[in-house]
Amino acid sequence: MLSRSSWANTIQILSIALPIGISFYTFQTMSYTIDVYRGLVPPQRNIVDFGAYVTLFPQLIAGPIVQYKTVAYDLEHRRESVSEASEGLQRLVIGLGKKVLIANQMGAIWEDIAAMSDPTAVTAWIGAIAYTFQIYFDFSGYSDMAIGLGHFFGFHFLENFNYPYESRSVTEFWRRWHISLSTWFREYVYIPCLLYTSPSPRDA
């Protein structure tokens, strides 16, 4: 019988290159499959439209996660216009500003303080605050840019952040932070699990 070290030596790690945004591909194709199974949306017969949904590039890197039922109409009836492009450009610039002017600068402050061997309490607090701002404005900025790019192509993605740092509880914070992710888990994981595990009237 091979020892643990022998097994480790015999197993070769496969160097498989996965596509960028693989989690978003997975979330989106799962939501489509589940919604079709539930009868919430009709099956997409057009392979081009289905491929466009799965590979919507504006939000594949950092979200928001797009459910098929929220863009099903846009896939077949979207219209590009100057007003849509103008709105998209405004949102794109806002997101880019969040990323470049705020998130990157807060990240630089955090990195400098994290590299200190013995920071003071005040310095440590400044670093922690800078890190929280970096995380929010980085993620929120990417979401804004994705929503803006979507407008250029006639798509209307749902909002992904709703001022989470104004929350008064952890529950409220979760509802405001990465809304598309929490919505996805609520609709496809939490609620089905509750329905599956809850006792039926016969068992009551």
C-alpha cells in the first residue's frame, strides 16, 4: 500500500488553462438551465443569442452576475441609440474614476502601511480604512463600467451595489453588497434548500 508521500509523488498536477471569468460563465449557465427547468423562461432556440448571453464580456470579469431572465428581452429586442450610449458613457466614466482615482490610491496607502514592521494604532486604522475603501470602489467601479458598457450594446444590467457602507446591520450590508451574487444564491441555493428540507403538510 502506497504511503501518502508516495501517492503525492505519483499524482501529476494538470496544467489546465481556464478561461477568465469561469465563475461567471458557470453562474450564468446554471441560472439559465434552472430557470428553463422551472418554466420561468422559454428555452433559447437561437444559438447566437444564447452564446451572446453566456459570453457577455462587459461583466464577465467582476460582475454583476446576469441572470438570463433579466436580459432575455434585450437579447432579441435591444436597440442601440445615442441616448443609451450617452448614459453608458457617463456610467463608464464614473466607474473608471472609482477604480483609478479612488481604489488604486487607497490600495497604494494600504500597501505602504501593510509593509510597515511596527505601525502605530492610528496608522493601522488608516490602513484598515484605506483597504475597505479600496475593496468597495474597486469592485463597485468595475460593476459601474460593466453596466455602462452594457448600455452601449442595448443591455440593461441590474445594479450590483447600493451604498453598502451605510448599512445598519450585517444582514442589510449583505443585501447591499454584490447584490447579484446574493440574489443568485438566494434564488438558486438558499430558497430551494429551505423548500427541500422543510417538512411537508403530511409530516406536520
